[in-house]
Amino acid sequence: MRLTRLSVELVPRSRQNLLEETHLVRTLFPIADTINIPDLFRFPLRSWQATSLIYPLYQQVIPHIRAIDIAPDTPLPGIDNPHLKEILIIHGDTSPDLSHITYPNSTESILRRYKKEAPHLRLYAAFDPYRRAPWQELEDVARKKDAGADGFFTQPIFDRRLFDLCRDWLHHENVFWGISPVLGPRSRAYWETTNHVVFPQNFSYTLEDNIAFARTILQELSTEAGCAYLMPVRVKLEHYLPPLLDNISSDNIT
């Protein structure tokens, strides 16, 4: 069997930077068929605007939309973008200094709005195995599905045993499994502090071991026609992506 889809997450720091990295992915990692784009307020380019920017290179682009940023009775972000086919709706975190205005929306309420106002879009929501008890997260999965979610993006998972558990919990769902390198104590501290990740005791920071872990997960997913996205943070694309081609080829993507 094959991977159904493989995405690379690119941060829209600027129009030029995003285009440069998109071209790099196209050149270095031609098996990727999708780009997903987070929405970060420290950068001026919004995720749904970036969709049209890179559409000539990738027709499958999934921008992230933060539910708490959407004001009531205003048009939904990206709803008039003809290139937009899929979106990932996350709840979003408030800024530490409260400098950015947010609204008391739930992920489910925004999913319902998109399902009603833009029924042509495929909607994804988030699954995070680290933030609370599994039964609570799975109850959220059910609520998000009822609200219109067609599939899920996981937070990156760093433990093979947890990956196997989550695959069992979500075995009937359409899931993009998150993979991200962690290269050093500073990177680890970010994941532990911000996302409450618990790393396995034998976790290794080396680039080689992070690549080996990614290869293992991608190989496992290829046996069941799964989907994955790579989040290459704090690592050069040219160092991280090409070695992953050793395990998979263009024939592995449907």
C-alpha cells in the first residue's frame, strides 16, 4: 500500500521566503503533494492569502484558521478564495500580552459556520494527545465530527508507542499524522512548555535519529494508505527532507 498524502508545513514569514521554501520543497522533496500553512500574527502574510501565492506550484494547500480570531458577523477567512479547497481549523492561543483581539469562539462553532457558508471546503480539526486525558480528547473528536470536521491533523508525535496508541484510537478517521524534528534541549523545552509533550526516556536529539524516526513513521503509514505532514522547524529543509526519500519514492504517494 501507499501513503495517501504527504504534506510539508511551511511558515509564511514573508511572500519571498514562502516562495523560496516552496520551490525548495518542490525540488528537494518531490513526493510531497500538499503544503500546509500555519497562521502566525507576528508575520503579515495570512495563511489563506498564502494559498493563492503558492497555488501555481501546489494545488493542494491547507491553511490553518484560528477560531478565536474570527469576529462575529464578518466573512469567514478565505471563503472567497477560488484556490481554497481545504482548511484546518484550530482553536488558537491568545497572545501573552493580550495585544491581539480575540473572540470567544469554539472550534466547533467555526466548523459549523464553514460547513454552512462554504460547503465546498474540506474541513480538518486538531487532535492533540498531549494536552489532556485521552478520553477527553476523543470526546472532542466526536464533537468536531458532529460540527463538520472531515478529518484531523495531529500535533507532532515523538513516541512510537504513543503513535501506535493514537492510530488505534483514530483508526476510523482521516488523519494527517504530524512529524517534527527536535534538535536540542531548547527545542525540547519549547514542546514541553507550550504543548505539554512528554518525551520518551531514550529520546535522541541528533538529526540522524530524528530522520530515522520520521522514516519509521512514514513507512508504517505507507502500509495502511495513511497521511502525514512534516513540520521541519529549526532545521534546514535541505538537511531534513532529502534523507527521507531513502524510504519512500513517488510511487508511494497515491
